[in-house]
Amino acid sequence: RQAVAVWPHVLTGVFIILVFWVMAVIVKFAIKRMAGRAKRRKEVYRLLAKCAKGVILAMGVITALGTMGVDITALVTGLGLTGFAVGLALKDPISNAIAGFMVLFYEPFKAGDYVAFSGIEGTVKEVQLRYTILIAEGKRYLIPNANLLTSVITVNNQVVEPVKAKPKTKSRSRKSS
């Protein structure tokens, strides 16, 4: 009898998970489509698409479990405490990932630029979420993005031509004779 009484809740929970999964796929597709139209910052859109899909799926699972009759208060509390502990344990990788997001968003430099940072000079090969890869003298340097946001970086990607002063024109005044 209990299985028969619980069965509609289980089916409703599975339906909710499917609905949230479809929503997550649609949102990810929409964000990726915006990335295709964007001229810059495509990496930011891709990252945003993955995060949005993950958040929507997590919300769907929690909602479905609540509908099925599972007490989710303990689950949500446990997830919060676990998130806090993991956040403390992974402080540096998380700060590098957030810094990488900021580097990708603000674009202080991009692939192909020649930069100098803390005594290392080289060409930016790739900007990833955690590291920026520099190539110099046949070596590959992986610089954590958090360090890039807190230090001085010299970007030598443009040749700036000096502004030439216009030659002074002599005003010709007519002398009346």
C-alpha cells in the first residue's frame, strides 16, 4: 500500500527532473547561440552556459526530491556546509578561476599579445580559466590568473606612433603701402 501511495510522488519527481533537464539544455543552447553571435568574450559565454546548466539541474534535483517526500532541509544544510568546507579547502583554485573569468571578461590582454609579468616576458598563448599560458625562449609558463589581477602587467601589443605636431603656418599680413 505504501508503494502505491508513493508511486505518484515518484513519477511527479521524475517528471520535474525531466522538465528541469529540458530547461537546462534550452538555456545552455540559448547562451551558446549568443556566444556564436558575440564578437568577443566567447569563452565567458561558454563558461556561463555550463554554470547555468549545472545550477538549473541542481535546482531540479532538489525540487524533485522535495516532491518525492524526501526531507530536503537536511540535504540543503549539508550541501551548504560541504560547500563552505570545499570553498575553504580550494580557496586558491577558486580564486584563480574567478580571476580567470575576470581576465576573460575584461580582456586586459589576449592571445598573441606580448606581456611582461614579474620578470617573465613572453607571448600569451592562451588564457584559460585557472592559468594564463606564456611562451618565451622555448619555455611554457603557467601563470595563475589570481596573480595577474594583483600585479603589474606590461602589455606590448600595439605600436603607438607619436603624434606629429602640425607645422606652424606663418600668417601673412598684407602691408598697405
